Amino acid sequence: MAGGGPSQPPESSPSAASDDSTDSPAWAAWAASQLPRLIDQACAATVERIPFYRDTTVVDAPELRRSVAENLRFLITAITQDPAEPLDLAAPSETGRRRAHQGAPLPEVLQCYRLVFTTLWDALLEHTSGAHGHRDPAASEALLATAGRIFELTDQHAIALTEAYRAATAELMRARHARRSALVEALLTGYPGPEAAPWEAAEFLGLHRDGLLVVVAADTRSLAEASLPDIERRLEDHGIVSGWRLTPAQQLGVVSMPPDRYDKMLTVLRSTARARTGLSPTYASVSDTPRALRLAQAALAGLPTGRAQVREFDPSPLAALMVYESDERRRLTTQVLGTVLGLPAEDRTTLLETLNAYLDNSGSAERAAEVLHCHANTVRYRLRRLQELTGRSLADPHGVAELAAAAYAVRLEGGGERGRG
């Protein structure tokens, strides 16, 4: 028997079967009288054929039996109902919602209900066949008509269950995304809640305790439209955990990864970014997330408007100091590089790029020349001119310190720079 339980002797003789062979109400009454046996068979078949139901962690045996019983009763009652009357699909809808909240996979849930219907069908076949398998032609014709009704009910049952399951799943996903967004906001602001520490929010998000952390800040493409579409899944495909929050102007994320995945994270971000995107330096403690957000937004601000580019914030502590002392940063920029910033755009950009290349390459004119694709003597000429304009000498440690600090300040403002990344 497809129901999976041991075969039981028919409850009627051939002649008795003939008496109600074309009577659906009589068949329904007989099936109702066999309900405990049918429930046992359907449950046994489900556990035997579907591995998910063998592990009773999600759906235990009493829960399975209750659900099977509800749906067998629904089917037995509906066999005799006028097809024009609307069906009460509350039972399959409730089961669909419940299974979604339990995390049961939809294919296995639908397979279980197919086994329930098969169990009833096989029982009706056995009942109308009698003890020796002799079936009246009229009974066969009536049973075929009933089969059509059973299959129709099966379809409607499956549709109701599936729609309820998917609706509940969508609600759960929205709730999950809302909660993750709130937890990201808690980390970014440093206020996880009245009775929660930052690491509790991080643990809910699944962030690695021993990994590197990075904050990402990206412009939205239009009002509240993500410029890093599907970024959480894309990073997750490479073993990188992240949480995201979308605001009207920015898409913000906290990313956690093993140290050896940093380059992979950059690759994913660069291939996904549709707008300006800034990254904070890496950090280890989630309590530093608000500071990292500010640095990521500073890196973003240093990119030209409208450019879909990823920029890492300069890891130098001096650059971070410039972010936090904005008034002094502007004063420093004016006092040290004011004459350079007042030059025509092309001239200004050339001198600032030369200074940055020189500083980024340990004060080597030769290596700066390679980066700038020019001769080392050209670099030296430009640096002499810059020293004359600023009154600071690159041979004087104090002069170097002031020029380096001012150069960082200009980078943060996005002036005269091509942008990193």
C-alpha cells in the first residue's frame, strides 16, 4: 500500500462494496471510520520516505500526527462537498505558515501531503475491490470520478499551503532584514541597547570574533536605492559575513572576515559598486565601529562625485587625526599649501600628485617617477618648486611633517587627487 503501513483486511465484502460502490458519502463515512488506521499509515510512510521527518527536532511525532489528521479530515469531508461551494483551506494554510516559521523545507512539506492523499486513495481502492479484488464496473467508474475530485483537492490544498508558506517566509525575511538593519545601526552608532554590549549585536549578525572588521559607506544611486546590490550574499559566497543598513543617501555595512579574505572582499566590492564607495581601515574591536564609520565616510567624500569607485581610507594615524580635527585640518591646509591650492587646476594637480607620490614612496624621487610615468629629474624639479611656493623644505623634518599632514588633509577633501582604488 502506498500509505506505507501494513495492509489491513478490507472492512467490507464484495457485495457490501457494491452496495455503496457509487455512493461518495458512503465512501467518506467508511474512510472516516478508518481514520486512526489511515493516520498511522500516512505518518509511517512520511517518516519512512522523507529523511527530514525522521529528525524530530523541527517537527516532532505528535505535531506530524496532528497535521496529518487535520488534512485527512479535510480531504474526507471535501470529497462529498459540492464542487461549486468554496473550500475551507484554513488547515493547509495554517500548516504552511507553521512550517515556514519552523524552518521546514517546502518540497518535503509538499511531499508529506502527497503521501497523505495517496494513503486515502489506496485505502479507497482496497475498499472497493473487496476481499478478493473483484471490483464492480459501476464502482470503478464512480471511483475514477472520485479520483478526479481527490486530485483537484490535492492541487488546491498544495496551492493554499504553498502560498501561505511563501507569504510567511517573506514576512520572516522582512523581519530578519529589519532586525539586521537595526543591529547594524546599533554598531554604527555605538548604542546597541540599554542592556546589550556591542558584541551581542555583532554575535546576532554572525560577525567573526577573531576576524578583521571594516565599515563600508557607499552613495545610494538615487533616493534609498542600493549601489551595492545583493552585496551581503555576494560576500557570503566567499565566506565573508556582513550586515547592511540602507539610508536615503548612503548604504552602510559592517564587514567581518578572516585576514586572508581582505583582498577578496575588495574584489567583490569593486565588481559590485555602482557609486562612490569608501572603506575604513581594518579594526579588531566592534566598539570602534562608530570611529570606522566616520573614516569610511571620509574616504567616500574624497572621491570625485559621480564616480563608481572604491577607495580605502589611508591607514596612517595622521590621516585619521585630520578627520577628527576638521577645523585644524582646514587651517593647516591653508597655511601650508594655500599658495599651491591657489594655482590653476592643472598646475595644482601636478604638484600635489607629485608630493603624494614622493611621500607614498618613502621619499624616493626615482620610485615616484615610476608611479607618475616621468623622469626622476622632473619629480625633483616639481618638488623644488613646491618647496619654494610653501616655504617648507623636504630636508627639514618639521617641513616634511607639515607638508605630509597638509597633503593628507587635501586628500580627505578630495582636492587635486585622482583617488585611490
